[in-house]
Amino acid sequence: MSKRACVQTSVEEQVKKLKVWQQNKGWSLSEAARALSVKPNTLLGWRDKLSNSDLSFIEDPSTISGQYRKSGGGRPHKVSSYESRVVEFYENCIWDGGIVTSGTLKTYCNNIE
């Protein structure tokens, strides 16, 4: 595995690998990571997300099947106070048949109070 490879692993695969680790209680973290072909910190993150510290409970993936991330994930978009006015200006220029350049938009944005 390369040093900084970003690999998307589905929740089902994460649960399968955690169950293999659960069945092999004698494995240390590094042994489990090597056997499961994941990085140790990744394995700890999955354990924290889907299980408890001693792996006595692992979340059922049927409730969240096929997802790589939780729905609605990511930072919420904060709308700036002037953003709607800039979008309205742009749409009005397009509807009037005009060509909107970056200079036109920049001039408009600089004149907003």
C-alpha cells in the first residue's frame, strides 16, 4: 500500500474487517492492520465509528448500506449577505442577452455596500 493512498471503503467492508478482527482477539492493532491491509489509525477510526473499544458490539450495516459517508456530510454552506444579490445580477445580465465577464462581476462586487 502506498504511503498516502486515499481509499474509499464502504461501510459493509469496514464491518467485515472489524468482524475478522473481532474473531482474532489475539491480534494487536498492528497485526490486525497488516492482516486486513489497512492503516492502524484507519482501523481505530472504524472501531470508534462502528463499535466499542473491545469490539463486543459491531453496528449492523443494513441500516447504512452502500454509503461511504453519512448523508448530509460535509461543512454546511454559509450564505454571505451579498451572495444572493450577485447571483441575481448575474441572472439578470444573462436574461437580457448580455455577456457577463469576470471584470463585470468584479466591478459589481466592489460596488456592493
